[in-house]
Amino acid sequence: MRVHSGFFFAIFRFLIPPTLIGLAYLYLYPVLQQCEFPVATSAEAACYKDGTSGVAATIAPFRLLALADPQLEGDTSIPTLSSGTWSQRLAEKGVTAVAKEDVTRVLQRGRKRVDLWGNDLYLAHIYRMVRWWTDPTHTVVLGDLLGSQWIGDEEFSRRSDRFWNTVFSGGTRVPHNITDVYGHVEVLGADKAWKNRIIAIAGNHDIGYAGDVDDHRIERFENAFGAANWDIRFRLPSNVSQKPSFANPFAIPDPELHLVILNSMTLDDPILHPRLRDRTLQNLEVILHYHHNFPVPKPKNAATILLTHVPLHKEAGVCVDPPYFSYFPEDQGGGIKEQNHLSADTSAFLLGELLPLDGKGSAIVLNGHDHEGCDTYHSRSLVSSGDNSEDWTAAPLHSARARVGKASHVSLREVTVRSMMGSFGGNAGLLSAWFDETVGEWKFEYDSCMLGVQHIWWAGHVLALVELGLGTAGLVLWLTERRTDSVIRSKAKRA
């Protein structure tokens, strides 16, 4: 039966609406969902009860695009071909069984390779579209950049290349002259190169948990993605501030936003190599306690953003992941094999360092690991000791809002950013930070933007390819039909 061009054109026209709708959503979803960084508002605006305000909202000077757990897979996820020689396998299973098995494995390998390719493009699409529309000033990937710490150096290199050249194409590492010194200070917004830099956080699938992390895994991560522990201070310009000096170490500096990048995989015991934990704690001591290279108290106009991978401790029911630890056997070192949260004591230590007992300053924690995500407030009474895990309580954001701002409590928000993997909706986190002049302190707000499961990406692009194929086939047949009709008419005239 001969197929006419009209058949292809009819299907082409039928599929035009869903194809256009699919592509429009894929390439405009941040616009259609009105994804944007929370705007900077002043405490003065909250004083107006009629809903109006004389203080206009503005664009926050610090806008952090937060992405979590891309977990790029590779050769370890591709099914292997059958082992053994042909003669051995034929003798054991027969020709039909061996042929069926080999064909199945080849098809599975091909399908998985296509799946990995599509997943890279799906993640790249999220980064590209959200970045284009929301215009972040900084970007962080909150750990588990790759899918496994148990891979060889060659596979690690291949996945790292995919991270930089496909998923985060155009992104660059943070330079060594920033990460290799303590307390590097910049004026916020002065260096436009930050728009393309990727702050990469070490996760358990990148370097391992405490029970299997070692110098080699940390070294190869740092060679590919940058330092595992470092910090930077972004300063707002001011005409009235004074910089600390030896003569006047308590001078009030310009308002500063302190970014702390922390390798949380080496914080808890038992650890295979205790020196790695000691090194992390020593780095943290210097990073948190030396302000402008002087050991002075943190001023109220300074704030800290802690970027790490493993969430802080919370009781079961607060987030999807409950507290959980498992350990390697003693003959394998006995270290931590898996954990959902940091231990209660480690969490209390970090919270106490971020929010001192005097309640000065402000802070927020961003992490990944729990793929479902979570938004939590940690709080304690001002009369508590501050370094005891029992002093701190955690509650979901919606139920903890009432405690925030009470004079008798200090509170800190922790956002566990939902994974950007397709099975978790392709999530992107949007954190805004700004200095509120009316109260003299930094404020934070967080929102999110989700593309949807990876099948949406596949469906939209497959439909576009089908339409392209239908249109091309219809056009070729139409031209062929015209030529055939022309030849027939010419013959008829000659006859």
C-alpha cells in the first residue's frame, strides 16, 4: 500500500499543539512557574498593617542558586557482558539461550548509555534554564556530584569531565587564590566571574563516609572540583565602618556575608583516619573564629552561610530521613559506613559556633543528602549552655515560625535542598541574602523551582524529533509526488 504525503502531514498537524506546549513548558518553565529569588524586604515594611508599605522591595545583592545531589553515574551502572568463553557458555546453556542472553545484555547496555546521556542533558537543562531566568550571583552544588566513591581514577575523571563540560557547561572552578587562604575578602558584586563559578561541596558519593574516606579520595576530588574546606567573606561597602587592626581589633567592619564550605564527611567518629577529622576541625576553628585575621567576636552585622552535605541532627519525623548510622566491621576499620544526619553532639557544636550565646549575628545552613529535601528551624533558649545537644530542638519550618524572633530564643534555619535528579522533580533552590539596615542584620529567604520528572524532558524532545521526522518525510513524499505527477502530465501531453 502506497503512503501519501497527506498521511504524514495529517499526523504532523495533529501533533503540533502537544509538541509546542511541551517545548514551551520545557524552555519557559521558570517563567511560567514565576520562579524567582525572594526579594529583599525591610523590617520596616512589616510595620504597615494595611498591606502597604513605604519601603519598596529590592533585588537581593546575594542570590545563591543551590543544586543538590546530581549523582552522575557511569560505567558501574552499565550492565556487563556475559563472562566466560563462547564454547563454555554454549556447552552449559545452548545456542538459543546464549544468543538471547547476549542480545538482551547488548540492548540493556545501549539503553543505559542513552539514559546516562539523556540524564546529563536533563540536568544541564535545569542549570541552564533556571540560571538564565533567575540571574543568580553565585551557584553551589551541595555534594554527591558523582554517583559513587567506589570508582577508579579513570572513571572518576570521565564523570568529572561530564560534570564540567556537559551538565555545568560554562561553569568554572573557584580559583586557588580564593580557596587556599583563610578569610579571603571581596566586595559583594565586584567580581562578575562569580556568576560562572561553581562552588562544589564534597559528598559521601564523592569521597566516602568517615569509615572509607582517605587522602587519595579527597585529593582527587579537590583536583577536579576544588578545596573541600574553605571560606570567603563578601563585604558590603560602607562609608562609616572601620576595619579591625592590631591597634583596634574590635572596630566594627562593613556588613559581611561569610560563606563557609565544610567537608562534613570527616566530622563524626568513628573515622578510618582520625587525622582527617583533626584537620577538618582545625580548619573549622580558624574559619569560624578569625574575623579579618583577628580572633574577635562576630559582630551583629556579620552573617554566616554554612554549605555542606550531611544534614544536621533532627529527631525522627521532622524530615523524611530519620537519624541513622551504620558501621563497617571492626576488621575493616569499624568506621561510619552510612549516616543520614550528623550526630547530635556534632550538630550542637556547629549550631553553637554559628549562633553564639549572645545571639549576635545570623546564620543559615544549606545541605543536601536527603533527596526529598527538608526545611527546618533549630532553636535554643538563651539561658542554655549552647554546647549541649539537648539544648537544641528542631522542628519543620511551618510549625517553628512562631518561635522565630522571640527574645528568649535564638533560631537558625536549615534548608536541606531537594535533589535535582529527575526522580525528585529536577529541583533548584533559590536563596536570597540581604542586609536589613533598619535592624542592622542580615536576612535570608529561600524558595525553589522544579522542572518535573525526567520523562517530561524526554517526552518534549522526542515529540519534537517525531515532528521533525514527520515533516521531513511528508515534504520528501510531496516533492516526489509532484515530480511524478509532472512526469505523468508530460507523457500525457506527448501522447
